[in-house]
Amino acid sequence: MIRLRAVAALLMVAAAPLPQWPFPGPGNANPPGHPDAAKIIRLAGSNVVFHETDFRGMSHAVDWFPASHPPAPDVVLRQRGDVYPCGYCHLPDGQGRPENARLQGLPADYIIEQVTAFSSGVRRSAAADYIPAQFMAMEAHALSAGDLQKAAAYFSQFEPTSTTQVVEAAYIPQAVAWNFVYRFDPSRREALGYRIVEGPVDPGRFELRDPGTPYIAYVPVGAIARGQAIAEKGVPGGPACESCHGKALAGIAGASPSFVARQLMGFRAKTRNDAGAAPMQAVAAGLNDAQIVDVAAYVGSRPAWTRAELAAAMSVK
């Protein structure tokens, strides 16, 4: 009887409809009218000057602080034929944003493996219409092996950072999908329910692709503690997160909670079917939507992992 119940629970997980909150759309992404090519845009603390048109295209990465990172290969900063610069979406130092991956500190071989998986189609979003993942697949397909190697080596040298504050709440400012994140209206409130709603604290800085943009991720009350229990002990029939990632949750700690949730849903749906995905598919298969929220909340609340912690975890594994 216990075994039958366990099988039934797994079937219910597999059959559950995909929630839409992890996959916000573009909303009203761009202001109406044509950008002014003469209008100068500045950012506090930066000596770099851009123009309004620089934020309506993807021909180059918006690099406000070029002295803060080592010289980047061209593919990171500038469009090359059909290949758009990696640093436009992932930012020049690979920090990423909630709608995409943080590349900082990931092993170069892993980055190459994942981009190749996007190119071949074995890594896809659990939501087939999620535009950032669709764009990544097109980008990966156009990227040359040489440029991929250069970009992967470049991003792997950074220490990971986190700019997201995870806040438990029952009610949150009204949230509207915008630019693949959420934009908050503090004049109105709405019930959070059992979801993660993540967006920039300052939408203006987000639009300027400021790498210091702070984010807030609202999660259900008690989610962090429940997620910690899963990370430390696992769920029935599944291993704990720490069994592979270690106490520091190397490779994932401090990541965007909504990004973590999307990846767990991808593993569960087996749309993330890249090399090495099998262990995570087995873990995610035992998680329902609420448990995914809890794990993602806990992972996102942790300090960012270090390259040394990742090396230690990989050596144990």
C-alpha cells in the first residue's frame, strides 16, 4: 500500500499543470515612440555614456563599468554576425538577471556543455513559449565553437555574486509581468499564494542594465525553513541537495529563486535532458510545486557560493 501511494504521488507530480508564475512575459517592455539617438543616458558612479538607442537593440553589451572586469572577448561585448553579445543578457561579468542564468564561476566545460545542449535541443524550458530560453537556443545554434570556448573561459574566472533579497510574505505589492520579471506597484496589494514573485527594486536601474540592480523575491511565509529541511534531508525517496552540492550549496546558492524554480521544473519535465541531468531529474521528480517553491526560496536566500566551495564539492563527488 505504501509503495502504491508513493507511485500515485509521483504520477500526480508528473501530471500537474505547469504553473505560469516562473515564466513572466515581456509585458509593456518598451516605452511608446522611437528612441532618441541624441539623448544621453548616464548612470550614477559610472563615467561611461550611452544613448537611448543603445537600450533598444542588442548589438553590444551595456558595460557601465569596464574597469571592474578583465578584458572580455568580442563575443561577450559585441554582436558578431548573427550572434548577439553574451554580455547583453548575462551582463558583462556574467552575473545574469532573474530571467537568465548566472554564469559567474561555473566551470568552462559546464558552460560549453549547457550551451551545446541548448543548440541541440536537449535543454529546453519547461514552458515551451518562454522567450529567454527560445532566444538562448537560437544564440547557441549560431555561436561558433571558438567563441563559445572564449566566452566560457572568461565567465568561469569570476566569483559568483547575488543581488536578490528573499522576503517571506503573505501579501505583496501588486505585481505585473514586465521584461520577463515582475514590476511592483506599492500602491496596491495582492495575495502571494504559493509562488515566487521576483523583480527589481528599482525598475529604472533594471532598464539601464545596471549590474548593481537589487532584486526582491517574495516567497511564502515559512518557505525558507521548509526549503532548508529539503536541502538538508531530502524528500522521501530522494536525496538531499547537500548530498551533491555540499553544505555551501556550491553551484546554486544565492541564485535567482525564480531561475532555480524554472530549472527544477525543467528537470522534472525532462525538458532539461542534457548530459548529467539524470540525477537532478530523479530529485525533481519527487518534488511538487510547493516543494519547488520552498527549495528555490532557500537556495536563493543563501550567500553566493565560491569557486573554492564548488571545487571542493566536485572533488568529493
